[in-house]
Amino acid sequence: MDSVIRDKILAQPAVILDDQDVMRALIEANDRALGSNIVDLRGVAMKRLEDQLDRLEDTHRSVIAAAYENLAGTNQVHRAVLELLAPTDFDEFLGVLGTTVADILRVDCIRIVFETRKIDESSARELAELSDLITIVIPDFVDVYLAQGPSKTASIATRPIPRGAEQIYGSAASDLHSEACIKLDIGAGHLPAMLCLGSSDAQHFGPHQGTDLLSFFAGVFEQLMKRWLAQ
């Protein structure tokens, strides 16, 4: 061995021990020197410990990434809720929902779906003029629509855009690829309603996602809708 390299190693042996690639090369060289008929159990044990350390580091990175993602999602929902609490009339509320809140939640289309037993041309025209965020459907539509595809609960679905989406989003449905739909209880005397968030990103909503933040957002939205409908 070169005397300079030897002196450096003797002066700082920890440098060798801390370098995984160097240690791996030394172990492999030692195994080759022992021959094919001898197994160094220390090398086998070290390899297993190294694999376990790699798995622990991967898990650690995944946990940290999930924590940051959850924190970012929480901040998004809190900002959206604060924006919804600010309007002083229903028209302004709908305007904020379709613009500022949609931008905060990074969705391309928001719809509020109301079930009603009476759908006539006059009522439909009035609602259409009020806001394009409102969609009127027949009774039981909400449950039937939510039941399509996999969902974690009967009241929330995060999934690819299903069949019949054009009944909710209209012509915008062709540009959407995933959605979150939340069933709403808007008070006694009213049929169920539904809040739909549509995204052009196919990965934005999916069955694997947690729904705690959506449940919180839906709870706030329900209370606000009850307040507006009572006026």
C-alpha cells in the first residue's frame, strides 16, 4: 500500500468506517479472499443490518413527506374556510367559492348539487341565472352518484371522474379527470345536497387519499349553507 494512503487511514480510521461504499468493497474483497467454501457470518449480518437501515431511512423519508403534505393540506383548507366566512351575502359567497376558494384548493370546477322534488323550467332558469355553480337534480341522485366506484364512506368519494359527470359539471366535465364529492345535510325540510370539486389533474383526487380534511371542510360548508338558506 502507498505509504501516504496508509498513514492517512491510520490517522483517521473512522473515515473508512463511515463510508458505506468503501466498507462494502472491503467486505466483498474479504469474502473473495476466503474462497467460495467459507461464509463470513459477520459480512452476512452486516449486509442485513445495512438493508434494514436502508428500509428505515426510506420509511423516515416517507413519514416526513406525508407530514409536510398533511400540513400543507391543512393550511389550504383553513385558508379556504376563512375565505368562505367573509362574504356578507349569498351572491358574494358563491363568487368567492367559484374563484378564490377554487384557487386555494387547486380545483378547476366547483358545483353545489341540490335535490328537489319539483323541477320546472322557471325554477331551473332562475337558478341558472343565480350562479353556474348550482346544479339541480332529482331526488336520490346524490346517493346514486356517490355510490359509483370505490369510496371510503357513503358520504365522501375521491375518485376519477365517473359516468354521468356532465349532469353536474355540464360542458366542463370533458376537461375534468378526478373529483371529490361530499354529501351535505343542509337542514330539516331540505333534501340532501352535495358539494363537488372537479380537477383536470387525474392524480388530484383518488381512492387512496384520506378524507379528514374534506370532512372538516364539508362540515363548515354545511353550516354556512344552512345559514344562507334560512335567510
